[in-house]
Amino acid sequence: MTDKNLRRTRKMQSRIIAAVKDQNWTKVRDLQRMTVRSGYARELAVDTIASSPGSKTPGVDNFIIKNEMDKAKMIKVTGKIEQYNPKPVKRIYIPKANGKLRPTGIPTMADRAMQCTFSFATQPIAETLGDQHSFGFRPNRSTIDAFNHLYRAQFIKSSNAPVNNWAVDADIKGFFDNISHEWILNNIKIEPRMLAKFTKAGFIEYNNQVNEFHDTNTGVPQGGVMSPMMANMVTDGLEQHIYDGTKARNIYNGMTKRVHFIRYADDFVIITPYEWVAQRTMPIVNSFLKERSLSLNMDKTHILDISKDNLDFLGYTTKRVDGKSMTMPNPEKVKLFTKNIRTKMKKCNSREDMMATNSVIRGWANYYKHVSSSNVFRYTRYQMHQCTLSWGMKKLHTHSISSVYSKYFIKVKSTFHFGYKEGKKSYTTYDMASTKMSYYKSKMR
């Protein structure tokens, strides 16, 4: 049933895309209403949230989808659009790399299902009108696509201009918390009544066992199903605004082609051959953001000479070595990953628990396998090897390395790996250094 629902939803989305391209907004609105009220879109929405990674995390009503009866209940709820009133989101805080906390909102299952249904009707508009070089939270686009374009942009050169050595590394101040509701309601093409309900549902903060309700007069909750899409739609148009703005300031012909824009959600970088162009783009960006009640965080927004300075973006670092650009994992991200995986390993109670860390290690390695990571992978493997060796010593209450090796390690191709055997099968921790490096060829242009 899911495949059939998916095909029918995509067919309706194709019709919405065609109407958007024709600028027939009356037809777009009618097709959206048909989509969100269709049984196939509602069933697909419930199946989507029930199979998502956060499906076991309840909202304020403590309800999660456990079986087909629960799914049927959610499908019925999403059909009552006129009577629908969302519950407040549950606000929790997630640690950031800098030690601060990031607020995240957890909607109820019913609210997730309703938002997911409406996202099917809104995504065609977001994708059709989205910035060409926006990569975050969009189908068939990823962080490596974004960084790949950033890497190429540094060396795209016109005959009458130098290499693109200057970058604006931008940060928007309190992005998700400060987006103007008025702008959202006036510009995002969703049923206004429902959009108002999604944005103004409020949140409940759990603080010392006291549940405090807070109104939401600005922003969208991080963690909502539609929040990433709405955030993209809020910043869509910035790319063209920068191109138009630089041209409007009498920068000589062709300069707009030598201003390159790369965005991933609210993180973006502007690449240009000239420092003065980089400086001029900042007030242009602020003029765009001001309409949305946003602004650049000037403490975290920097103009960099990337022929000398490292440029960090999405966990990657690029730097020039002898005139050539080298990309590698961000050193701070490496330290954080090493610290976290060692902490996770130390808390393991058994060899089987240790094997459970493989998914984390493999995922991190796959994220960075497209850049110069060989030395980093060898370093992190060594750190994990030392950690598992220390873990084995504590388990055996010994300082004898040979005893630990014989008990907890398996020799694979002349290298010892933490693991164990069950019959003819061997289980070992993932060898990050054996990850095959591969050049990533982006499909984006």
C-alpha cells in the first residue's frame, strides 16, 4: 500500500509543480487542498513518521505509534483538518559542540502526521522556487554536494579576474527562533489557517519537574516536520538577491557571475575574487534578512582570505597548500568525535555492546571518506584501539597486554582488532583506516 500511496502522492506533486511553473496559484491552492485531504497522502504521512528515527520519542501526550491500530487512529486524526488544533511541542535541549545547548521541539505524533501531510503539498513549491545552490534538507542533495560546489567555486575563474580567494563565512543570528511569523503567513503558500496553527502552537519546557507553557510569537521549532522546509523557504531568494544587489551597485559587467553562493539551511558561504565585493555583500544580505526579522551575527560572520586562512563549512576544512586546495575533516570535529566515541566505548559492559558502536564509527567514516581523511582515520583508529585495550585491562584486572590481546582481540591481516568469534564467524570493531577513499562526483551544477 505504501508504494501505491507514494506513486499517487508524487503524481499529485508533479501537477503542483506544473501549476507553480505556470504561476497559476489558484490551481496550486486547489491541488494542495486535494492532496492534504486525500487518503493516500494521509496514509503515506503516517507510515513516514512511524518509520522515522524519532518514532519512539513521544511529544507532550506521551503517545507513540506501536501497531496498525495506532496508525489507523493517526490517519483518522489527519482527516479532521477543520477541527484540528495542535498541541504544544515538548522542548528539550541538546548539547552543541561549543558546550552550549540547542533547543529542540518534539511535536506529538498527531502533529507530526498532520505536518507531514501538509509537507507533501508544500514541497513541490519549495523545490520549484528554491535557490539553485541551496543544499540543506532537500531531496537528492547532501552536505557533500554543498561542499563539493564550494570547493569548485574557489577555482572557477574568468579571464579578467583573479582566483576566488575571498569568502564571507556567514552566520544568521538565532535563525530558527527569530523568523517573522508575519512574513511566513504572507509568503509561504500553505492554507493560512493551518500555517498559523503550526507556527503558534507554543511549547512546554520541562524545568525541574515544572511544566511551563510558552507562547511562540516568532520562529519555528527545531525538530518540527515542516520546520526545515519552512526555514529553506524563508531564505530562498537570497542567492538571486545577492547577484542582483552586487550588479545594482554598479559592479562592472560580469561580476555577478564571479560571486558564488553556497547554502545549507541557515549556513552559507559567499565566494568572490575581491575583498571589496565580499564586504559589499554583507549589507545586501542584511537587507534581505531584515524583512524576515533576521540579521547576520556579526561576531560569527567573517571575511576570509582563503589563500591564507582555513575555511570551515559543514564539518569540513579547506586550506591552500602550495597553491593547491586540500580538504579534510575539521580538527575540532575530529576531537569531538574521538572524545565521544571513547566515552561511549568506556561505558560498554560487554563485547557485544562494543560492536554496537560500529554504526557510529562507520557513519562518521562514510561522511568524510570523500576528502583527505586517511591520516585522520589512522589517528582515530589508534585512539579507539587504545581505548579498547584499556577497557580489556579493566575487565581482566590486569596490566598484561598479551592477556588482553588473547582474550579480546582478533588478528586480521597482521593487525589486531577488538572482537570475538562465535563458531566460524568473527565480529570486530569497524576498522576506520580501511575505509576506501572515493572521489565524490556531484550531480549538482
